[in-house]
Amino acid sequence: MDFYSVDILENQVSINNIILYIGMFLLFGLIILIIVFLKKRFETKCRDLAVIAFLSLLLISCMQYMDYSQSLNQKHQVSEVLNFINVLSEKEKIDKNNIYINSYQLNDSTIIKLNESYYSVELNADKSAFSLKKVTLLNGEIIKKN
């Protein structure tokens, strides 16, 4: 079972956003270059191929936008987990770097590691309150990703 530290959670969002921004910027630039290039040659017999290429790039850019919106959703989920870790750190008076969590999103099946103990998180419906229940892991092999 993998447990993630605060640093991993913060870095994961940053890396995904950088890759998506670069990809969208390059794709947008490519679309503009193709439009400018094809504007001069639009009278030729390759007009149909130019329209197909433009529509293909438009489809790819829409898919990139969907990936971008999923990244925003993931960023929201990770910020929710980071907020939970900060609240838990203050409540339990534990350094937040000593808290590990097994998921990038906060739900009822999430397991956290505080010091040397493991706890299952139980949340209410709107995730405004939580309780911790001590659990014992069957798998003794824990991977801490720092």
C-alpha cells in the first residue's frame, strides 16, 4: 500500500499542470501556424485536406481542454486532502510532514498514518467533519513516498 507525504501531494499537482500548460500552448501555436499557412494556399486543390487537418487539430485541442479540466478537478481534490492534513496536524499536534495518506482524494476509505498508527477516516456527507478509527493493516509492507 502506498502512502503519500504532503510534499508528494503538492508536487504532483504542479508537475501535471506544467505538462498540460506546455501541451496546450504548443497545440494552440500549431493551430495558428496552420491557419496562417493554409490561408495563403486555400485556393488550391488541397482544400478538403486542409479542412480535415484543421478539424483534427480542433478535436485534439478539445481533448486537451478535457484533460485540463480533469487536472483542475484533481487539483481541487488534492487541495482538499492538503487542507485535511493541515487540520489534522493542528488537532493532533503532529508535524504535517509526519502524516501520510494513501490516496490523492479524501473519502471514507482513506487510510492515514500518524506516527506509527494507522487510522481510517470517516467523513460526513459534505466533508465538513471527520472521525478517525484505528485500523490494523493486513499488508505489513508499506511504501512511503516522500
